[in-house]
Amino acid sequence: MPRVAVIFTGGTISTVFDPIAGGNVPVLDGAAILARTPGLESIAEVVAIDRGRLAASHLTFAQIIELGGIIRDALADPTIDGAVLVQGTDTIEESVYLLDLLWDRPEPLVVTGAMRAAAAAGADGPANLLAAAVVAAAPASRDRGALVVLNDAVHAASRVRKTDSVAMHAFSSGAFGPVGRVHEGTVTFAGSPSRWPALPAPQAGRDPRVALLETHLGDRGELLRLVAADGWDGIVLAGFGVGHVSAQSAEAVGEVAARCPVVLASRTGDGPVLSRTYGFVGSEQDLLARGVIPAGWLDARKARLLLWALLAAGTDPAEVRAAVEARGAAPSGPMG
């Protein structure tokens, strides 16, 4: 019987209606959630670790990195085959990528949660936890880094996005789709493992400020200049389409890129930033000439996490550019 560490942090999977609060609040601990998950005992022996009951929107960089350390400590036991992190879905797409950037072990780290509260009709938490345990216990999941499992789909950390606020199929992986599916108590992956080496851990005391800005109709680059003037350490700019901004914003981009790293992503959330298709002022070619770093296939949220991790590790500017460009070109690993 495989052994799986399951770390509980709260989220919708742990919520029940509170008449005083007037809504669902996270109150169920790990034992209560496990008791609501029939069939888990036939998948794996669970080692439960309770780490509080937080709303996912309250999580910080430091807490996510701390959770990664707790999971590493659990996996120091050689009898444990993998880990599941249970959290709210609001920030899964971000926390899983930050964990993946720093994950240096072969065991799978699977993140899951729920879209419906524990007492709701058709609550999906038990099914998601069961599927996540299947993936965490499977030998085929090794060397794939951090994964997201919801609605029986397995998503790569670098591609997964929450694309619907309430639907059961809220998570998707864009143009390339999920990397695997769970069915009949097993998981099938679409391809062989491929992932980037772990980044160095953040240096003690380093918590860089990295802004995420989205361009818009009529944007004149004023917010970009304000953020740079306030001393932020890096900026991710989500541009139109394949990486475009207005002519006025383009001037601001050039000024700011000379002062701090500016990563250019697409605000669409899917598809890459291009490099040699358009040539007008504010186009991707123009912005590249002004010094931006292209995010490639990484969406703006993933690009921000990557830039944060690189700056937190004290990476020099040339290596920051090289790392973002390489990982943007092949988000899931050197083989794509």
C-alpha cells in the first residue's frame, strides 16, 4: 500500500455554512475531510498534516515556501511515496508554480482543492482528494514536479489556470491541455516527464516586490512609471494580444526597462508572446528592442512568480533574462 502525506491548509473543501458570518467559512480539519472521502483507504495510507484553515487568498510567498519545507520534511521518510497539498482554489495556479520552481525532489507534489463547500449538494472535495491521492501514489508521477489535480484532470504547474469562478471544470491548461487523466483508480499521463531543474531557494531576508500590470485601451504608461518610481524590483506587463502596448506606453516601457527587469506577457492568458511578427511602435519587436524580457508561453501570473523567485535568489540580470526566456519557450521543461 503506497503512503501519501496530505497537508491540509483550509479552502472551500473545508468550509461549512456559518449563520453568524452569513456564508461558508473554513472549519473542517484534516480528519473531518478524510472522514468525508470514502475509498481513500484503498488507494493509499494517508499521513495527515494539519496546517491551519486559511482562505487561499490570504496565503503569502513566505507561507507557501514554508509549506514546501513541511512537505520536504514529510518526504524525508523514505516510506512516503508522494504528497498532496489541500488548499483553496483561488490561488492554486500561483502556489503550485512557486512550489514547482523550487521543488528539487523526485516525489510528486500534488495540489488540489474544491469548487463546492463540503456540505453542498454534489460537493467535489472528496473526489478531488481521492484523485490527487491516486496521482501522488503513482510511480508514473515521479519526476514531474508539482501538479494540480481537480475534476479528474492532471495539470502541469507551469500551464494550469483557473479560468472560471464557479464551474466544476474551473481549471484548464490552455492550448496544450492537461498532462494526464485519472480514471478507475489510476492515472494515465500523455507523455514522458520533462521539467526544469529547481531554482535556488530565496536568500534570507529577500522578498522582492514584483508588480503585475495589465495594459488597456487608452493606457499611457502612467501606472508603469509610478510603480518604477516607487522602487519596485521588477514588473510583469501583460500586453495586448501577442505582446503589444500603445505608442505612449511604449515610451514608458523603454524608460522603466532601463531601471528594472520588465517581463512582457500576454493579457489573453493563452498563447505566446511573439518576437518577429509585428514592427510598429508598441509592437513586440519594438518592445524587445526597448529591453523587455519576453515571457513566451508563460502567462503573466506565472511570469511574475518566476521573476520573483529569480530575484529572491539574488540572480544577476543576465541570468534573469536567460532563465525567463528559456522557461517561457518551454514552460514544462527543456523538452517542452
